[in-house]
Amino acid sequence: MSTTNKWSIAEDHTLISNPSKHNNYRTGYPRSTEEFSMKHGQKLKETRNVLREVGKDPFEGLVMIDALQRLGIDYHFREDIGAVLHSQYVNCSAGRYPQHDLYEVSSRFRLFRQNGYNVPTIDVFKNFRDKEGKFKTELNADIRGLMGLYEASQLSIEGEDILDQAAEFSAQLLNVWMTNLDHHRARVVGNWLGHPYHKSLARFMAKATLVITEAPMDGWWRDTGLNKGLRFARDQPLKWYMWPMAALTDPSLSEQRVELTKPISFVYLIDDIFYVYGTMEEFTLFTEVINRELILQWASLCNAFLVEAKWVASGQMPNVEEYLKNGIISSGVHVVLVHTFFFMGHGINKESVDIVNHNPGIITSVATILRLSDDLGSATDENQDGHDGSYVKCYMKDHKGSSVESARTKVIHMISDAWKLLNRECLHPSPFSTTFTKACLNTARVVPLMYSYDDNHSLPILEEHMKSILDGSVYL
């Protein structure tokens, strides 16, 4: 790709993601809305033309699609990206592309999987494996190829030993590479290993979007009076807004982001009612009312909270199976994603509604990732003091003599397995729309930001992301 074309992508990224440079949304005085719209439209047109032209080349097309995704602006070019990948899928299935460049093969496989194509692994990497089925040792010199292979391995589903082997092989060699690289390149490789694209957020939305939509969200919360009436509960509307902000990245979904924050806030509030304030009698009465008055998902959530409260009150710790089965529900993920499904309004029919109401795999996998990631936290969640237990503690009770480290290793493996289930659920055919499956994926991706507590019960990684958006001090 020429330097000019690469610069066009960067220019488009700047114009789209930093409109505050062209319009002052904080003061409300645009420099020129018409001028901005014209430049914005022109940049989109130019980038779309470049994509269509570059997409004719099998490799360059992949590179540009990858760049658009990593910049977080691919939503502008969904149809064009879909057309390029479909053409490549047809040609690849017919064996028309060479299979000797590890980076190209890995990138194509990853982009196919990310876009729902159920590409089998049995033949994809055969040229890079020896007679014993192991990846060839000479690949250790191909650092770019190894990085591509590691990224591709993150799209694995259950039973794909080849991709498990690819992850271990590439990670091991890339870690060796890091010891021989200069500081900058070593950081790049380290970030690649620690934050693979498929399991990370490409980027949060533009600052202007948050400034516009956050104000009514904060206003709604203040108007409820709950921040004053329930002083024991968390008062964090901005943090709650981070969930839909990360899950629904398309700027056109502003209204849905604001509306989704409301049920998320109630999940946090009910959580605090059960674990910070109240008696067992009050918990039971509260749950009975919810079961009579509210829909299935909210009743299930409160029932799960009540079960955990009873465990705490009795001093009895459940076994790991009981804990996780209940913990998947008490995570609140099902409530939130069911609301997401209906707020978005895509692909709603009798089949999909029936499925979404009965804990489908695409939702339970996200809930499992959240619950287990929360349990891995080195510090307890804010002011709850860890009374609701964790999978780690239950595991150590069930496996006498096991160490904390062995329990944590078990949890990490279970999170990996949950990701494999989520990856499978996102492949075609699916009863859900692509928009909804992406929202589920993004919810799983934001989990590390929300549960990386430090010893001060703070979320430094999330704070950094929020500061980058608001240009101010944020403390969680």
C-alpha cells in the first residue's frame, strides 16, 4: 500500500475520532458543522475508494481491513469489508491463494473467523507443520508471522488442538524475541501478547460522543434520587456507562447506550442491597416481590443473589459446580444482554426471543468470563469485602491441599474455555444479528478493564481509559 493511502486512513481516523478538533462540543460552538460534515464525508469516500481498490490484492486487502478495525472505524465500511472478505473466502476455498506466508495465512484465517466464517483449521496451517504435526522450528525467525499466528489462535473453538498448539508455540517464541529486541519493539510485542485484538477493545469512541450522551445519563440518575436514598450503594453512573460504551461502539447507537446504562445501574444497586446492606428477612421479602412483579431475568437475578446471601449467612461454602452455576446468573450478564437484544431491535423473531430468554451459549459464555475474571481479582470489589466468595475459594475447599496458584491456574483455563464457546457462538449460522453478537463479544472484551482492581480497591486501567476520553481526573 502506498504512503499516500496509508496517510488517508490516518487522516480519516483523526477526523472521525477527534471531531472536537473541528467542533467545540464542550462549549457548544461549532467552528462549522457544514464544513466538518463535508470533510468527514469526503474522507469516508476517499477511504472507501482506497479499500475497494486495495481489496483487489489478496494481501493488501487484509492489511487495510485489519488497520480499519484496529483504528475502530470499520463500522463505516461494513458492506465493503464484507464484500472483500466474501470474495477472498470464495477464492481461498477454491485454493487460489498461496499458503506459504505465515502472517498472510494467519491474518486471513483470523479475519474470516472474526466475520463469522466457520473456517476449519485442519488444512489452513498444514504448510507450517512438520510430519509429526508440530509447527516447524524454522518459523522462529519470522516474528511477524508468529505475531499473526498468536492473534489467529485467539479465535479457537472447543477441540481445536492445532490452535492451542499455535498459541503455545507462538507465545513461547515471541517471549524469547522480547529479550533480544530494543525497548520499543519489545513493548510492542509484549502488548501484542497481553492484549490480542480479538480479546481487547479496539478503542473507545470519540470524546465528543461521550460528552454529548453522558450528560443525560447522569441527569437521569440524579433525578431518580437513588444516590441520596441508598447512600450505602455505589454512585458511579459514569462507570456504569462504560459498559454500553464499550459494547455498542457504533456512534449511531447513542440512545441505546444511554438506555442500557439504566438496567446496568440497577444490577449494581441490587448487588449492593444484598452484599452491603440488609438482613436475610429483608432479602427474602425483596426477592418475593421481584418474583411477583418483574420479568423472568430480574427474578432470576434476585433469586441468585438470595442463594449467595444464604450461603454467607449459613457459613457454608458451595462446591465449585453449585457456585459457578449460580454465579453465572448473579453476574447480571443475562439481564444486561437481554435488554441489549431488545434495545437494538435487530433480528427479533420468535426463535431468537425464545433462545435469548433461556440463557443461550452466547450469553452464558460472557457471564462465565465475567464471573471468573471477577474472582481472579487481587482485591475485593470496592466496599463489599468479598463476602460473596469466589471460585478460587470454593475450588480450594473441594480440593484439599491445593494452593491459591493452582486454583487461579484452573480459573484461567476455564476463562479460556469460555472464550472458545463464545467464539463458536459467533460463527455462522447464528439466530442472532451480527450487531448483537458483536455487542456480546465487546462485553467480554471490556471485562478486564472492569475487574482489574489494585490493592487500593481502584481500577487504574479503567481510569486511564476514561481520562483519555474526558481529559480530566477520574477516580473509581
